[in-house]
Amino acid sequence: MSAPTSRRTFFRDVGRTSLAAAAVGGSLNFLTQVQAADPDILGNSGAKTSERPQGVWQPVSDRKIRVGIVGNGACQFGPAFGFQDHPNVTVSAVSDLFHDRCREMAKVCRCEKTYPSLEAMVKDDALEAVFVATDAPSHARHCIEVLRHGKHVAVAVPAVFGSLEDAEKLLEAVKQSGRKYMMFETSAFRDDCYAMSRIYRAGGFGKLVYSEGEYYHYMPRPIKSYRQWRIGLPPQWYPTHSNAYYVCVTGGSFTEVECLGMPAIIKQFQPENNRYKNPFGTEIALFRTGEGGMSRMAVSFDTRGPEVESGRIRGRSGVMEGVHYSGLKKDLPGLERPPLPPTMAPGGHGGSHGHLTNEFVTAILEDRKPLMDVLTALNLTVPGVIAHQSALKGGELLKIPQFQ
């Protein structure tokens, strides 16, 4: 295969194409929020938490960051990641377009100040950072607005929604702002994916020959969403839970893709029934990786059976599926996820929520690049945009833009 295509060349050529309850304290509130969310949206995997990691959390600062949170929709993600329970955070303002949702989020986040919109909230000079948990089509636009007002930003997945133009704009906004950007990809802090990343960095796999990631979430009927953005959602436009099993493991990227889609039998995924003209409920992508290997990444919304967010790795020196490693390297690093503040619970999506928030907050306090910065976020998201294009073209091999 040819060398990876640069980002600017691509756009030129393609164009616009278990602590006790007393110790956990208030964090139990957001666990209740997650579990109360519509199970059709989060699924069993999304609501599922995990045991608390071992070890004693050590604060890096006694400073409190003033955070605003926007979005308390069907997933209730605004409060679900536990910003209100982090000892280095004060939730100073919340916002949702719907007054009742905004009022409920303010109660859960123990916050008195509310705003009717993100656009109003970002004008609050007291805020240092904003967590964006709005509808996926608005993620890039909302993050750009936050950055434009000089604030750090964290965002739920995906980074962009089917738009290569938005990917370019988001990258430029982050660079110009000089602020921290982090996408909250939950698979990065699942037990297996996190352990894989540690082993990879310790040389336990060698060069990766093959990797797989799978995200199966059966959606037999339309799921409520702001302006119905979830209806008929192209599977590979929501690819990060699967792509994490290469990108979050290695920090690398995909360079080319061939993707096949299977016509859906569920009504919402038939092209005449959704705004995207999307015919697929399942899309399976085969990627070439930046290190020359291959990755098969599956996203499916119309296959019955258990919900799955998982992956496996095969390298020249070792293999891993689940949390079981077999390979040449014996002196492996500690694989358990880092400790959390005693006031925070791990939360949903396999106990990843608390870790994502702690990583973002710590990156601000230490003035360092956060895990899943803008480059990693785009490397997780954009390949799915191109994969869907490939599926629409019957599996044509397409280049993927490289971000730097």
C-alpha cells in the first residue's frame, strides 16, 4: 500500500467529501443517574461499573478547577462522569436547553448557577473548563465555541459526526486556543484496553500484526435523542468504542480502509427512513495501520445478542484477548488502572467514567497533554467517516487523512 496521505493533501484531493457508601459519599448520586438512564441507549455495558481500583490516590494540587457542564439528555451524561465528586473540581454552572433537565442536573451536580444554553454559559469568565455532553452532531461546533472563549474542553464521543470539514476546524481551534481538549472514549479505561496499552508500551506485543475491536449495540426501535439524531445513525460514524482497541492501545492511526455494510432489516436503518440515507445497520471495516498491520473493526446496531465492547490484539511477540496475555515478555508493568480520589466511584462503561474525569482534571493541573487529546480523538473518529464512505461504494479502498 502507498504511504499515508497527509491531512492537508487529503482534504485537497478529496475535498468536502469498593469503598463503603460512607467513603464514596456523593458519588453514589451519579451512579444512580447512570443506572436510571434509558437502557436502550446505554445498554448493559454502558450502565455496568467495575470494582474500585486498588492503591491510594495522590493529589497533584490542592487547586480547584471551575467547571461548567452542558447536556443532560437521555444518557444523562452531564453528571454521569462525576465532575461534581472530584476534589479538584467545583461545578460552577450547568446548562441544558430543556429547563427541567437543567434543573435536575444542577441538583445532582450540587450547583446553583444555570444557563439556558452552551453559548450563554461559555461567556462566564469564572469558568476554566467545560464538559460537553450534548448531541453528537453538535460536538465539534460546541467544542470550538468553548475553545474560542479560552476554556479547556472535554467531550463525549465522537469528536466529529460524519464531517471531515469539522475535523479540520476542530484541530485548528485546539491549536489556536492553546487549551486542553480531551474526548472521553470509555474503552480507553476499560480493564482490557487499558492493560493492552500498558503492555504495548512495555514492548509486550512487539509490532502489531492484527487487532480487532467490536461494538455491538442492538437498537430494534428508534432511541429518543435530540432532534432524533440517533435514528438510522451510520454505524461507522460512532466507531470509537471499537477503534479504541488499536488507537488507544498504540497511540497510532489507520491509513487506509475497506469497509462492507449489510443492509438492515430494522426500519430505521433503511435509507428512506433516516436523514442520513443510510442503508446499513452493520458495518465491518478492515483498516491498514500506521505500523503496517491490519485491524478489523466492527460496529453493529441490528444484530441480536449480548451487547459487546471488546477487542483482541496479536503482535509478533505476544497476544491478548480480554485480560489474558500470552507472550515473550515476563516483566510486565502494573496493569491495573490508576487509583481514583476516594470521593469518586468508577462509574459506568466498565468503570471508565471516573478515570476519564480524573485524567482530564489532572492534565489541566499538571499542564500536560491529556489522554485522547485532539489528535487521538480524530484518529479514533475520522476513520469511521471514511469507512462509511467505503461501505457506500461497495468496499472500495480509501485513504484516511493523517492528523498532526
